[in-house]
Amino acid sequence: MLTLYTAVGSLQFVNVNGKPVPHVINNQKEYGMSKEELLVWSCLAFQILTYPELERLFEKNCADSGQSISLPLSHYLNRLLLRGLLVKGMGVSAVDALYRLLGTLIITPVEDRFLPRLASVFLLYTKGQVQLKDIPRLLRKTKCTPTEREVLALAGKASLSTAELLLSMERGILIRKEEDILEKLYTSPEDTCSTLTDTVQITHAQYPVLQAVSNLYLNQKILFQKI
């Protein structure tokens, strides 16, 4: 059984008594985090990792930042999973685990602006994490495939979960506004986001769409929200 992990929400720093305090914004709610939780959450932001991969990255980031962590990774991971700031998906195959990870998550396009990208690249350069020759490549926008562009277009019109997106694209259901989701995708009174996710069966025809959603997330063009 394979288990995958990722983060939900977006990071913001809130001024508390003159000090910046990290908060994750998920589904319009703010969640404060300890420095240890922030380190774990940051490891999974725009990443999809197994536990061993997360553990290696967590240990590296702890060493790089000089932080001493008294409790094991599993403690902070379970706390963040319980609070809904991290999610996991399990499956017998990588595709199953990926779908179970992303199926119920809401896709939110990220506004791609040059100045924030420039600031991020400059910060990485000052920390020695990228070389000067890499900066032009990092500043270039990543080109989207036709499927990725279609995903972005649909997600820009309505707050769709990955399962809802797969269903609408597979059946050619046109989604133009939020109301269309309930009217056209939830055809039974018993339908919920969870039951719809279970109902949608991943087929080979859907693999490109699931891959497009994953690539957009890894390229920081979308983020995920959890209801």
C-alpha cells in the first residue's frame, strides 16, 4: 500500500504584537502553526511525497535551518493531518494513491505575477540554493499543455474538486459558474463530494487529466483547499 502526502492552503504571515506569525489560510479560515509544524507544512507545499521522501527533506531542512526538533516527524505530521492542513492518500498503485490524495481537494488557480517570482528566485539565490546561471530559467513561465490549460480554465470559473473536474471533463459537462456544479454533477440527493469521489473511477482516459492537475500543482500554478 502506497501513501502520499501534500499540503493544503496558502501561507501568510500575520502581524501579532509587531512580530510576523505564520498562518495557513484554508477555505477562508486561518490556522496558526508552531515553527515545527511550519517546517513540516513547508516541506509539502507544492510537493507530493511519500513518508520516506518527506522524512529526508524534513531532516535536511532542519539541518539547513539549524533547528533542533525534540519530537519525531510523525508527531507533527499527525497533528497537521488532524487539523486538516495536510492530507494523505492511500492506494495499491501510485495512480490510486494520487487520486485518493487529490480527489476531494478544491483546485484554486494561483495568480502568476513576475515580481513575486523574482523575489522568490532572489531569496533562493541569496541562500545559495540556486546558481546565477539558473535564474533566467526559473523566471520563465512554465508552458502549459492543452489539458493543463483546460484545467486552469475550468478551475477559474468554479471551485471544482479534482473528482468533479474529472467527471465534468470525461462527460463533456459544461461548467460556467458555481451553480452548475450542483445542478449538473450532483444528480442524486444522496450525492456528496465524498461519495462523488468514490463514484468516479479512474480510467486510462482520465490519467492525462490527473497528471495535468498534479503537474500544475508541482509547478505552483494551482493550490489545493480542503472543505
